[in-house]
Amino acid sequence: MLEIIPFYITAFKQKRLIRIYLPKNYNKDDQRYPVLYMHDGQNVFHDKDAIGGTSLNLENYLDENELNVIVVGIDQNSEERINEYCPWICGEYSKKFLGQESLAGGKGIQYVDFIVRELKPFIDNNYRTLTERTAMAGMSLGGLISTFAMCRYPQIFRNIAILSSAFYRNQEEIEKLIQCTDLSQVKNIYLDCGTRESGDVEVINKEFLASNKVIYEILKEKVPNVEFQIVKEAEHNYVSFRDRVPKLFTFLSQAK
């Protein structure tokens, strides 16, 4: 069952659609459920809503597998997506990918604070949640902002899963943040990266994978349970992301 509600974001002075998946038996019992927050909400549940026409098809997957989790998808603002999903303005490393300097980014702190200070209290107050079991997952820049959220609020986001993360936009800053943050409360991290993230542009493919490997090497020294998978031939699109949904939820189902 999917509920879609408009939600006002104070920092951005605008309403955004929030898509809330409730398990099939939600209205048949009084059970409480873990909550997974996801970015790019339009692309999470249904193809008809997805930018580009391909989603994770998550409502069908969760229903078919009868998974007991509440999933909260936060719609993106396409004009502000890079700004909101990047905590910092794009750094020097990003030039390798973009070919030029970019001044995008810098609103990620406000975005993550909105989730923790406004959205999460609303979800916990209006739905039967296990407040201590809160996870976050994202693809591409959603992976970057999920990693930042974990570092900013490690006592809340203790389980995160990130697919094909575009760390490169804020590579220098996210590396430093992970290194200097106490992540002792974080329990589980899953990350993966394809070998063809940029299709046929081999130089970028190698840099994208190298970017993710560096983050993995730092994380595994900070958190006991960190899994990193290199996905052969996987490209940077929702066809590939959808194929990895089973792995995503296998990981999260084991994360307590």
C-alpha cells in the first residue's frame, strides 16, 4: 500500500511529495516496522512516476516478497537535485568527471536536517515504526547524501545501503568527514559499483570505481560490517539499479 502526501520543507520553503510504502498486513495487525528512507522518490515505486520511465518497481517487489518494512521515498526537485544531494560545492576531484569546474552543491546539510528534524518525527508519530531501526539507501548522488547522513547522524542511520554512489562530486570532503567521524554506533554498510558506470567511456568507468573503492577502504576501518561489491557490466541507470534490489533488501533484512 502506497500513501502519497505533500510535505513542507522549511529550509527550502516548498512542498515536496513523500511516498510512504506500508507492508501488506499493516492494517491487519499492530506490529511495528523498521523504516527505510530513500531519495529520488519518484523513481522508487512505479515506472509511471519515474523520471525516464524506469523505477525500482519497489511496491511490487515488497508486496510479492511480503517484506515487513516501511519505505519512505522523498521526491527530488530536479532543478535542485545536485544542490540538495551534495553537502558541499563540487570539489577539484569532480573535474575528472565533469571536465570543468562546477559550483553546484552545498544544500545537503539542510536536506538531511529536514529528514531528521521534520520528516522522521512525522513518520514516527503517524505510523507504527521501530524508531531505533532506521536505515537509508540511495543510488548515485543518493549514495553520497546517504553517506553524509550517516556521518552527521550516526546514532540514527546505523544501517545504510548505497548503489553506484557518485562520491566524486564531493570526494575530498566526504573522505575527510568519514575519517574524522565517530561511527562506532553504525552497524552495517553495503555499497556497490558497476564496472561500466559511464558506458563505453573507460577512463570514467575506472575513475568511478576507484572513487568508490577509496570510500570502502576508509569505511571498513571504521565500521566492522562493511560489504563492497563490484558489479560486472553494470551501468549507471535504473535498469541496473532495479536488478540489484534483491541484494539491497537481503542486506537490509540482515541489518538489525
